Amino acid sequence: MNQKEVSELRRRFRPDKSAISRVYGCYVNTKKEVISNLDESLGLMTQEEVEKYLGLLKKSLSGTLGRNLLDIVFSTQQVADSEEHRLLSQLRSCRLEDGELRQALYQKIIDSLELEENYLILLAHDRYDVPGKGADDEELSDGSETVFSYFVCCICPVKSGKAELGFVAGENKFHTRAPGQIVAPPELGFLFPAFDQRSANIYNALFYTRKTDLIHQEVIDAVFHTQPPMSPADQKEAFQTALSDALEEECSLEVMQAVHEQLRDRIVEHKESRDPEPLTVGTGAVSAILRDCGIPEERIGVFEEQCAQQFGQDAALSPANLIDSGKFEVKSSQATIAVPPEQSYLVETRVIDGRKYFLIPADELVEVNGFGVRLLGGQTQEETENLEKV
């Protein structure tokens, strides 16, 4: 799925757009016990309740592809004959109306998931009459040729609210209201099947995780029986390890500046282009950056081998998972230097009197804890110009 397709589905989760008629689910405590089951018609709810339920489901399609939204790929054998794919397909076919099938899915999630609080498993099925699009990418008004049948599952923590003062109208007084149980936004969830090329792709599902460093691999294994994708945090760590181990003493500040700058430039350009397809880079693109920095070919070869071992041969990686494009930070045991990422070139390394230093220009206003100061031991630009005239 690309970002346009995700956004198209997200727009469905409104009372006037959605074909969702019921929501299903179960409320689970920390002992993995089902407290209650949910089977409710949206038609019998208030407008506010409908919007709350649809809002929770919509959250499971939020975030960034490759970071919060992960592609789950089934093998051909799984699609042809496997318990996990059969269960998901049957749930889709019956529009979640089969209670035994729902219970089977609930149990897979309950048995595998470890949360420190009670949680709600929420399910909903939708049928989307996908409108055609013209050459100008505008939706056509003459009906639909494709119906996309799918369901969404999300797992939402249930948190205890705090006791607060509330106005009691009958008594015209304020009293402490007892705390309730509040359903929080989902921690994880999934969509099945995927919405690729604006139609159903039964070979894929889209998995959601709120925290990019915690993708709940145990749930992916239990529900999909597929190899979990590497989390963004693990990708970043593996990439950094491959660079430092392969380059050894060649892994300098200047090399890291070049890698960070060029990968960040790609991220910025992709965002500005509004390309709906996720941005990816191959190992070869990073190798080209290293080559421009003068890194020997044997070191580059080691880097490519390590990447192949970590990510697989010819892996397509998201630059946003390899670097933190929003900052550039240099740390030592004594200090931390942070500069805007587009000005990473300001940080330099120097050896002065046999000691290594990080240097940054201090030509303009300098502040210490918010107080403007003048650096001693140096000359102003005016003083320097006057000396040059002498």
C-alpha cells in the first residue's frame, strides 16, 4: 500500500462515509481473562459514540509507512492452504458475523499479547465501493467497478481515569465523580486484506504499531505466522553497527555527516514531491556516499556484506529508519553538541596541542543559560579588519 491508499481508507471512518454497521470485540484483563464481549449496532448508538468507535479504528491506519505501518506478506503456500490465512479470509467473508471465528482470533491475540493493563480488542468490517478515477486523478461519479471488502482490528489499552469534580444539576452542587475506565488509542492493530492498486490484495496485510521500537512480534507470529519485519529501531541499530564495524577507523565525523546529509536530502525531496510511494534506498546508494568520501573499496565491500546479512540481499530500506533526520547530535563523555540537521557542516574536529576537539563557529550571538555573552580571548570582526589595515 502507498500513502494515498492509506489516506483513502482513513477517510472512510466517518459516520457519513463508512459502511460499518456493527462493532465487535472483547474486554481482556491483565490475567488474560475475557471480562465481557462486545457486539453492538452503530445504528443504536449516539452520534458521539459512533464517532468514538470509528476514531479508534481509524487510528490503526495512522502513522508512517515503514515505521508505524508495516507490510505483512503471506507466502503463496499460506494463501493456498494455511490455518492463519483461512481464519482471516473467513472472517472477511462472513463480515465478522461468525462468533466462533471471532473467538478464535481473540484467543490468538490474548494468548500471545503481553500488556501491563486491561485492553479492548475491537473489530469492524467495511465494504467500500471504490470509485473510479480519471486521467486527472479525480474520482468519477458514474459508479464503482470494484468493491473492497475488508476488516480492521485494533487493540486499545483501557486506563483508569482520575476522580474529578463534576456539577450535579439536580443538586446544583459540585461533587467528586468516581473515576471510570477510559479506552485509550490503539497500541497495535491490522487491516486485512491490503488495499493495493485500490483493490484487495489477499497476499498482504497492513500491521499498525504505535511505538516504532515495539512492533509486538509475538502477535504477528501468532496471527499471521510470518517472519516479523525488523522494527525501525532495530534497522537503525543494525545500520549503525554495519557502518562502524566495516569502516573501523575510517568511520569519522565527516563520513557520518555526509551519510546523514545525503539521506536527509532524499527524505526532504521525497516529502516535497508528494510521491505517495514509500521512499526506499538500497545498500548501493549508501556505498556510493562512502565512495565519494574516499572510503577504500574493501571497506565498502565489508559494509555491503554486513547489510546483506542484516537486511537480506538487495533490501530496500527506508532512510527515515536509518537516521534521525530531525536532528544532528554529536556526543562525547563530557558534552553534547546539537545543531539543526541542515547545518551539520558547522561541526568540525580539530587536534590542538595534541588534544582532539569538536569545534563550532561562534561568530554571532552567544548565550549561556539565556544570557547573552561575549567570548573572551578572541577578536571581533571589526577588530580583525582594523588589524589587517595596519
